[in-house]
Amino acid sequence: VQLVESGGGLVQPGGSLRLSCAASGFRLLFYDMSWYRQAPGKERELVAGMRSGGAVTAYADSVKGRFTISRDNAKNMLYLQMNSLKPEDTAVYYCNRRLGDYWGQGTQVTVSS
């Protein structure tokens, strides 16, 4: 099992980024998947989760209406579309497979002018 995140970077407030998580070693569509983030000095927090059937389970209140979790089963990819980014969204973002508690290495998102 391997999860590899990409798509992070430096963006100005109000901008957008799309994070990607490439899954290998398993079929992503059969598993509950989530995005987490961890800001400096803070605990890791759930950003968005998606059930194996495709239904979105939850978004953190702080990102509702701005972030969208999705996946492409054919490509075995998980995505996080992030719009209207704020400085407080700055964090390392991680992809997670709930069963077995697998994590990627993370991708840094920095929102700053």
C-alpha cells in the first residue's frame, strides 16, 4: 500500500489549489479515504472524508463550502479541490486510508501574500 500526495505549493489568499493522492497496492474505490492536515504546533485534523461507496462523510467546519473531496476510480486517485484559500489553511496535507491507517508523506500548502 502506498499513498503519494502532490499539488501543494505557495498560493495567495483567495487562490485555489488541487491536491492529488495517488494510491497503489489497492483499489481506492473499496476503501474509506480522507484528507487530513497538520499546521505547525497543532494536532493533525480531519479535513474531508469519503466512504468507499462515494458518499462524502464529513468536512471540517472551517473548510465547508470551500473544499471538495473527490476521486477518480479509474485512475485510482483521490483529490482535494481547495478554493478561497485562507492563511489559516496553511498546513501539511495528508492522504489517509482508514483501514490499516495508511498515510502518505504529505504535501505542504502555504497560503500567504
